[in-house]
Amino acid sequence: MKRISLIVSLFIAVIFITGCKKDEPIYDELSLAINEFIWDGLNYFYFWYDNVNDLRDDRFSNQTDKMDFLIPYSDHEMLFNDLLYTPTDRFSWIVDDYEELEKSFQGITTSMGFRYTLINITGENLTGVVKYVIDDSPAYRAGLRRGDFFTKVDGLSITEVNYRNLLYDKSHYTLTMASLDNGNLYDTGNLSLTAEEVHENPVYISKVFDMDGKKVAYLYYSGFRSNYEEELNDAFEYFISQSAGDLILDLRYNGGGSVSTTAKLGSMIYDTDINKIFIRKVYNDKYTEYLLEEYGESAFYWTLSENIKTEDNRTVAINSLGMDKIYVLTTGNSASASELLINCLRSYIDVVIIGTKTYGKNVGSITVKDIDDSGNINPDHKWAMQPIISQSSNINYESEYYNGFQPDYYLPEDLTNLLPLGDENEKLLKKALDLIKGIKPAKETSIPTGYTIYFNSEHFDPYNFEMIDDFPSSVQQ
């Protein structure tokens, strides 16, 4: 009996001692590893890290303090957002699959393949207006075109409450199409769409207008994609072959992309003199110190370019128009690299902006993955961050376009009467052509009426507003 009592007493003691080890937290090792990756990456790369108390180098006295801070965050996105410098930072974001992220930067998405704006015409429900359809996408093959209207999704009217659930991140839905007549909408039938992998060539339209012998090049460019630089260069070869003396660059829905591609497009427009600085960048103190040690001052600027690299790794000379003046068409969805191009070109040539105020983003980011000192990526997860790491300026150190560029000629699109992109009677393009022809423009006083804008589909996805710091050739390995 004594032996049994001793065993019972020892068992109770073990339970008591085990239960009292409150200083040893129970946690998921992978979750903690992801959180450490997030904190360490932001502490090193993030442009505003020293403005965030929880990212300061002296935030934790030891590793245990750091773990105590990170372990409670089971939601990695919440940790990331809590570490951002708000409200200044509107642009940093995080994803749980870096493979999809990398595809998106090359113009590859799983989607229906169109962009739209939701407007309020009736005063009750919202109406979708198609702005842009990618060639050979599900939307294009189904017959959807710019200027089309839709009023319902899967039979449900679109409202300010349900629009996100109806339209965002869906693999399939059916749109109820409609026509607009004297301010009234009439349903015209249904159109079913299923998402698939879509490859978007950003060089969407390249054409030349002959205006009584005056050749005018027009380029609709939807994104600064480094894997389509050859197609971009081919467009300028065509413009040169047609003896184009003017250029209209349509960036109305271009949310940005590669900084290096921005410099190359600047070269195609203006000059290929590699001694001319086109873009300047500044980083935080830590990353600045690293870049200086590794690459020197050349890591902080992009010059104009002489060549591009093709997809099959050939070196091809840039085709340059040598313009001293261009016309740029913009909306509030013209962002990041689009604004960078405007800002840097205007140091050298006359840039005439037609449309509405641009988005306002003068900062850039990189993709940060969980990679160790040997260059090995953590195989246990696919989380990656896209934090802001830099601020851009032109050769004159001008960078104050955080609130966007105001147009020289204010001209909003009429979303109830959209003509095809590239149509010479389309509102913004016609204004540019008139200016080139020397037609004195009447002051724009007519703002489209009869509706209010509620939401643009670009805002569903942060990929659409990006300036990717892919670095000058002098620092690329």
C-alpha cells in the first residue's frame, strides 16, 4: 500500500510540476518561423522601419522578448499590417504564395481577363462598366468588350454591400448584361465566364495615324512588364518605320511594374545616351550601407539604355524616337511606374498630360522571400512580402508626386459612352490629336453627369499598383 501511495504521490507531483511550467510557451514552430521572417525582413528592408516602434533595432532586449511578441500572432497578415508605418504606407502587402506573385509581375493571372468600374446610375444598385478586355481571355472569347454594361452577377443585383462577394476571387460567374437608353438600363441577356490562366501582352495597341501627312504614333500600354520589352521595342521600330513625328502614350489604366523597363521605355521615347541619369532612388540606412559596400554609387540610379535583352537572351539595340514632346493619357489608375516615367521624362522633354489626376505613388518595392544566408529558400512555406523599400526621383531629385500628377488638360472619361481604345474619336485620344493638329482646345467644363463612380476593379488587387525595384544592370547578378 505504501508503494502504491508513493507512486500516486509521484504521479501527482509530476502533473503539478508539468502544469506549472508556464514560462515555456507552447507554439507552432512553422508559424513562429514565418513571423520571424516577416519581422526580420521588414526590420532590414522596409523604407520606414525606424518610424515603427515595434521594428526598431532596440525593440527587444533578447530573443525571448522577441518570441513573446511574435508567438501570439497566428495571423501572419495581421502581424505584417501591424508593423507598417500607417497611414503613410498605403502600398506594402504580403501574400501566402510567391509563385502566383511572380507570375502576376509577368502579366500572368488566373482571371476572367477584364477590368471594370462600378457606377451608380439608378440610385439603388450598382452597374458594372467594362473598361478593358485582354485579348484571348475568357472575357474576350465570350464577347465582352469595352463599353459593355452588366447589372447582376449570378442573378443578384450588385450593391455596395455585396459587390466584393459577387465579383472578387471567383472562378466562375454569370453576368447579366444590359444596355443604357436615356438613363435607363435594360437587361439584354446573360454571359457566363470561367477564370483561367491569362497571359497579358501589355503592348496592347500600337498604331500610327496619318493626319494630313502628319504621322502620329499611338501606344496603349497596360503594364511595365520586363518579359515584354522586345514587343515594346518592336512597336517603336514600327513607329520609326512610319516616320512618326509625334507620340501619344496611353497609360490610363497602367498601374506600373518594372523600374528597369521604365528606364528602357524612356530610352525608346527620348534617347539612348547611357551617360544620362534617368531615375534616382533612396533607401533606408541599412540597405543603403549594403548597396554602397557591394556596388557603389551606381546602385542608386538608372541611366538611359542602349539595349534590351530578349526572352531568348539576345542583346538588341533600342529603337528610339528621339522625341522632345509627348502626350500622355491618364486616369486615377495611372500609377507607380507610369508616374515614374512621367516624372523622369519631364526633366528632359515636354510631357503633356491629358485626362484626370494620376494615382500618386512615388515609392517602390521588392519581393522578399524567406531565404537563408546561403541563398536557400525555406521549403516549408510560400509566404512573401512586397514591402516599400525606396523612394524615386528624377535627375533633378524631384519626387513630390505623392498626391499624383495633375493633368494639363482635365478630361474625365465618360463611362456611359466609352469608345474603343485607339479610336480616333475616343475622348482622350481625340483631345491629344486635336492638340497635335494645332486645334485650340476649348476649356473643358463638362464633367460626365448622370452617374457616380463607386469602385474600380484594379483596387481588388495590389498587383495593379506596383513599382518593382529590379535594380540597374550594374547591380544585377
